[in-house]
Amino acid sequence: MATIALANLHKRFGDFVAVRNTNLTVGAGRFVVLLGPSGCGKTTTLRMIAGLELPSAGRILIDGEDVTALRARERDIAFVFQMFALYPHMTVRDNIAFPLRNEHVPRHEIASRVGAAARMLRIEGILDRKTGGLSGGDRQRVALGRAIVRQPKAFLMDEPLGTLDADFRELMCLELRKLHNALAATTVYVTHDQSEAMAMADDIVVMNEGEVLQAASPHEIYHYPATVFVGNFIGSPPMNFLPVDGAVAAGQEQVLLHGAPVPVPRCGQAAGRVLLGIRPEHLALDERGPLRGRVVADEYLGSHQVLMIETALGMVRARVGKDAGLAAGAPVGLSLRRERALLYDQSSGRLLPGATQAGGGHG
Ligand code: ATP
């Protein structure tokens, strides 16, 4: 188990900044997921940790030791890619043993480590098969086996489930998490899929345009998104953001939405315009509610439905019971769960510090 620390890590490709002054600590034994849209710098960050890409500035520390200038093979870290290159003409056993043979590990030690990894991954029955004919899931298990036998200080995984179909991905997510619990090895995992991140991570690091916007537990990221971008990116459907009338003073307990008073948790002073953020499930149908609008579409999802409601403040999504019985065109009123309302500075997109916010900014 190792602690990985990134200190002011920065990466430029020519004039383009792919990773911007990143500070992040991955605690020993944690499963940390780098999450963000395509091109946000996840893979570049991972490749710098692995030693496959040199940072333009900043440092990488593993267990306190500065490894920034060390080559990949000197860092004792295993990397699992989406397209893991297995040797198709070799058996599963030989594929898994390959890195150990390279390091001249004694034969009995190789046999015992391969056996232990195969048991953990439940691939003992296919150890003597060639990898060429295996299913995607089995190939992924073999790739993981090859990483596990090295007993590295940490695992880095770049969209390792990317090629699998949706059902199988879900299963592999659970397996990966179980495997992590068994190995307790520090893992940094890259994905652009929020459900994968929510299902597996101890901590999620949300990135955009080379910057870390928030690093926190899935619960905190979901309930207290640090920025408007995070609130939009996490959650399906995303958080609603509604413009507040006028200025907001420190300690204020209500704001005006299109002239209607709405109670909110106390928060700090805002310098300029403010947005109120609220998740669709924290809106409730309420004839006397302060938000008024008209249903324009509904998405029936079996256990509940999501209504798209046109209001004077823009389109609002509300998650309501499956029996709400509202068709397109129906007028509705909505009330907001006070303790779930969050206020954001409109120009910076940042959450205003408030009494109920756990922790605070990271990264
Ligand atoms: P994806 O999920 O699409 O892989 P990502 O978040 O992993 O996205 P990166 O692969 O880290 O993104 O790339 C970040 C940005 O840096 C992208 O705009 C990419 O085009 C650019 N980039 C990455 N590698 C290079 C390179 N070797 N030369 C020039 N630009 C690069």
C-alpha cells in the first residue's frame, strides 16, 4: 500500500495545458477514481503517475519519495489499460506469469503467485487455455491477474472496462471493488462513466479542462457539488440551477426566485449574481409551491418519473412518483427541500460556503 501525492503537477503539450497545477493526495489503500469528460486530462494525469509521461512542472511523491524523475519500471506500479495487450498465442498461465519471469522470480514463487491470483479472479479453470479465444471479460481478468501477481505498490487503471457491454461492466465493477477490498492496494482508476465512479470509488476526483474541480467521497460530490459543472456532470438527470433575484447577504435564510420567496440554508456572502442548485429529487409537486410552470415532457422510469417543466426561470427537471398522473401541458407548482438547496456564485460557478457543507474544497 502506498500513498501517492501530486504537488502542483502541470502538463503542457506545446501551448496547450492538459493538466493544470494539480494537488492531490491518494491515501494508502484508497480506491480513487479520476472522472471527467473526454479530454479533461485524466489519462495524462495517470500516465504521469505511471512514469509514462514527464510533467512540465510539479512533483509526484510515492510514500513521500520524489519519483518524478524515475522511469516507469522503477516506480513499482502496475498499469491496466482498456486495450490490454495479452499474448494471444500464450496460455492464461503464461500471460499472468510473464512479468514475474521477466524479473527472474523463482519458479515455485511464480506458481504460487499465479495460483493465488487465479483463485482470486476465479479463472483457475482456464489457466491452460490460450488467451486468443477468450471472452472480453475473461481477457480483462487475465490482464488484472498479470497486474496483481507483481504485488505492486499501487494499481493504475485506464478505463479497464471500456470495451465490455453494459451488463458485464456492472458485474466487473462489483468484482473489481471486491478485488480491491481483498488486496487493499492503492488504486487510481480513470473513467468518464459516472455510474462506474459512484459504484466503486472511495473518493472521486472530478476534472474538467485539466483542472481538479472537486476531490471527495461519492456522497459529498453528489450532495455538495463544489461547482456548477460538477452538479451538472454528476447525477442523471443533472442538478437544476435557477437564477436568484438580486444579491444574497451572509446568513440570509431565504432567496427570491422570480419574485417568490424560497427558504434556503444560511450561507456566506455572494459577491455577485447567485444560482440556486437543487437536485430533481429534492423538488416536490406542491400546488402552493413557489416555482410555477408547465409540464413539457415526462420520462416514465417504472419506479418514478422525471418531469421536464418549463418555468419563467428556464427548464426544470423534477423527479416525482410514478403515479403523479401529469401529462404534457399540465400546470404544476413545485416546492424545494430547503436543506437540499445550494447557492452558487454565478460568475465563478463555485458553491458559496454554507453551514451545512461538509468538509470543504479539496484538490
Ligand atoms: P479521454 O477520456 O478522451 O481519454 P482524457 O481526460 O483522458 O480523455 P487526456 O488523454 O489526458 O484526456 O488528454 C487531455 C488533453 O491533452 C486532450 O485534449 C488531448 O488531445 C491532449 N493530449 C494528450 N496527449 C497529447 C500529446 N501527446 N500531444 C498533444 N496533445 C495531447
